[in-house]
Amino acid sequence: MLEGVTYMLRSHALLQRQMAHKGGDELATYKQPCIHCSELIDRDDRYCPKCGSRSPFGYQCPSCLKPIERGNAICSGCGRKLTAVCPFCGGQTFAGTDKCDVCGKSVLICCENKRCGQLQFFENTKCTACGKPIKDAKKQLKQLSKEK
């Protein structure tokens, strides 16, 4: 194990020397493509700056935030069904996306907690960020449908 740590320290020192030789003070950053638009973004970004996706590197369960894949029937973490009926068009949509697969309208609502305000999937009963119960999801959806 000590050999692995020594190797990592040597690699880091070599990288710093190479960057200093090139005139840069920063360490190399690794970018990964957004799964929605293919824009290269930093691996630690939570949103894609080009397309605005909240899940640029993969999909997450709207209830437990465990990674999920299209085509799965249920979440392996919480057992939630991963398809939902769009409240706007009535079509089947994947629960891991921000917009309906059929009509393209947003299926996200805001958490009612004024300090939180995180976007949530319309079927969620509580906020995944702060834990506050979501009561007026239908009311928010009606307002969204009137605006668009």
C-alpha cells in the first residue's frame, strides 16, 4: 500500500513540474461529456451549462437520488416505479428526466420551503434536499400549464 501512495505522490509532483514548465499554475482537469448534449464539462459539475440538465452524467431516482438507467422498471434503491404519466399530455415519461419524453414540458416543481427552493419531480411527496413535505404539487402544475 505504501508503494501505491509513493507512486501517487511522485505522479502528482511530476504533473506539477510539467504544469510549471508550461507556465500554468493549475492542475489538469478532466472533462466528461453531458449525456444530453455532449458538451464537455468538469466532472464535479452538477448542471450542464449548455443544455441546463440537472443530471449531465447519468440519471438519478427522483426519490432516493440513486443512479438509475432508462429501461429499468423500478429503482433498485427505493423500489419506486421509474415511469410516470405526464400531467400535461398523459403520455408515459421516464422519471429520471426534467422534461416529459412525449410533449417536452417540464415535470419539475419547486420545493415549498423558501430556504430550499430545489426543483423536484412532480410525483415526489417530500423534497429530496430538505425533507419538507410537498403539498401543492398539483397547484404548481396547474400554474405551469397556464404559463406555457
